[in-house]
Amino acid sequence: MSDKKKVLFVCTGNTCRSPMAEGLFRKLVEGNPAYELLGSAGVAAYAGDRMSSETASVLRGNSADAIVDGFRSRPVDREMLERATHVFAMTESHLDMLVHSFPDYAEKCNLVCDFVSFNGKVGLDLPDPIGQGPRAYQAVAQVLKKALPSLVMFMDGDLDGEVS
């Protein structure tokens, strides 16, 4: 069995937050053979949509645009969860939907902010930026840039109960 960490990000429509997390995470672990990014999906996604233009802009601005041109949304399914070793949801409601729809994979699922503290709080939801303009997307990117390294630490077993 492979020790490779196979990561999936999940949001609602798979056009904003989860593709942003996918792109930023891909850049973060680039060249690290311990990780295989399975991509992203949505709990209520339509197959084939492009990511939002604001998400694409944020990824380009962070030199994390490898996925932008070929990206298409997809609904989360059992096969994705079967392949994944780690699934990171953007909100508690996404996590609840995953756990209730796919209880056999619940132990693989966490919130993207489960291992990082914001103003003394851990496990916060990542707000949906849709319809709120470029600043909201930039804010989501800032949260992700703080949270994603903590996911790597968690998956590598380097957290030791510490959350920063």
C-alpha cells in the first residue's frame, strides 16, 4: 500500500473555494512526492462548470494557476472518497453533508481550518466569496495560505497537538 497522501478539497459548487484550495495546495506541495492532489469537488456541483473568474484571478496572482485553463467542476462521489486519504471541506455544513452522504469515509474528512487558529478559534468555516467581489476572494486566499501549511503538518504528523 502506498504511503502517498491523496488529497481532495470539497465546497458547494466547486467553482470558488475548493478550486482555490486545490490550486494553492498544488503550488505548496509542488515537487513533494509524498502528495498526490486528487483535485476538488462540490457537494452540490454541476459537472463541467469553469471556476469563477475571481478564483482564476486569485490563482494567477499567486502563481498557482496550473489548473485554471483546464479546470471543470465536478460533484463529489464515492469513487473520489475511496481514493482519497484526506478530504478537506470548507465549512461545517459541507463536512456534515459528506459524513451523512458517505459515512464509510467520515474518518478521512476534516475542515480545511481544523488545524489553524484564527483569533484563538480553530475549525472555522471558510466563507463563501461568491457575489462579494475581488476583495472577498483575496480574503479567502489569505485564509487558505495560512491554513494549507497546517494541513501538510497534520498529514505529516507534525502537529503534536499544537495549532498556530
